[in-house]
Amino acid sequence: MRHKQWYQRRVRGQEFERVLEVQQEGQREEEIKERDARSRKLHHAEEVRNQIKEKEGDMIHARQIFFEEGIKLDQEAQERRRRLDEIKKKKLDELHGAGVPPKYINEVARRAMKPQTSLITH
């Protein structure tokens, strides 16, 4: 009888060990799956953050180009106005040199130096 009880305990112990091993293996596999899922989520989040940074950088660059273009256009417009003013002054000097009376030169000067209205509306 003792031998039978000993054998039953041994079988139960082996079965317990087997069940315990299966549970532990399942737990290890579940931990691996969770770790992989967490790693994928972190990687995805990092990719999204990088995409956001890149998009923000592109927007900043585009805005910078836009403002630089505006500055360039303003400078070109100032240069054109400066050249036109030089030409107007030269023409008025030519009129004076040609002996045109000052009252006529003053009228031409008043009209020539009158600020031009822009064709561009804001």
C-alpha cells in the first residue's frame, strides 16, 4: 500500500510539474508578445514624432522662403523706384539745361514726383 501511495504522489507531483511548466511557458510566451507589442508601439510613436518634426521643418522652411521672397520683391521694387526717380531727376535737369522756364519745369516736377498709385491692392 505504501508503495502505491508513494507512486500516486510521485505521479501527481510529476503532473503538477508538467502543468506548472506549461503555465510558465505560456506566461513566458505572453510576456514576449507583450514586449514585442510594446516595442512596435514605441517604434511607431517615434516614427510619428519624426514625421511631425519633418513636417514642421518643411513648414518653417516654406514660410522662410515666402518671407525671403517678399523681402526680395520689396528690394526690387525699391530699386525700380530709385532708378525711376534718377531718370525723372535727369530729365528735369535736361529740361532746365534746355532753357525751359522754371514754372513749366516745376509743374512737370510736381507731376513726375507725385507718388504713383499701386496697381496691387491689399
